[in-house]
Amino acid sequence: MHRVTIRTEPARRLAAIHHQGAYPEIKSAFALAAATLEKWGDLGLAGPMVGVFLDNPDLVPEGARRSVAGFVVPEDLPIQPPLDEMLLPGGRHAVLRHVGPYDALADCYRVLFDKWFPASGEHPGRGDPFEVYLNSPMKTPAKDLVTEICVPLA
């Protein structure tokens, strides 16, 4: 069973690549963002990877879904093409922590939106859900990947 907590998330500044298409294919955008930061010598300054998902997959066709792949970066780090700056506001969020493969995340969203929200009395707020990846799929077995799904609250 997945546990959902409510906590105050910090504002985050991302160096990001925009992606359109199936959400699992966002990995190519993460690879480009990482390679760009590494080329500039800034990957060591970056925090965790963050994926922002702009469309409801139940309502938007797979090929039209928009998402953003980025890394948390310091305020003073210059961001230039092909990367874009994206600011995620802080505030109250529902947070579901998932340990396991990324392909199970869709089920986590169903738990969050179909079960937890109706039972909790809370409501999603403005702002897009995002995922914070607390370890690297390059160094961690899929069964041990830790992802936090964060949904802004009203």
C-alpha cells in the first residue's frame, strides 16, 4: 500500500528540456539535459532529476502529452539553450513515495487521484504534478528506485 503525506515542498529551479509524446519516452529528454549539464561542467552542481507532467493521460492522446525533464539547479547557475529555466513554486503538496520501477508509477497516480484524494478531503491545486527521482536509474536497480510524486494542494 502506498502512503501519502502532506508536506511543504520548497520552490525549485530546473534546467529543463521540454518533451512531447508518451510519458515513458521522457527518458530521452533527461539524457539530453544531463549530457548538456555535463558538457558545461555543471552536472555536479545539479540536484535531483525532476519530471513535470503537464497533461492528464486519461484525457490527452499519447502523442500530444507534454512533459518537462529537468534537474534542480542553483539560482546563480546560468541556463542557456538547449535548456530552459522552469520554476516550480513551493507550498503544500500531497506526496506519494514509491520504491520500485518507473513503469509502476501510473498505478501510483491512480491510487493518489482515484482513492486518496476522494477519501482525504483534500483537492489538487493549481500547478502540475511532478516527480522527484531520489536516486539514479543509471546506478540503481529498478526495484530500488525511489520516486516522490508531488501534487500541489488547493
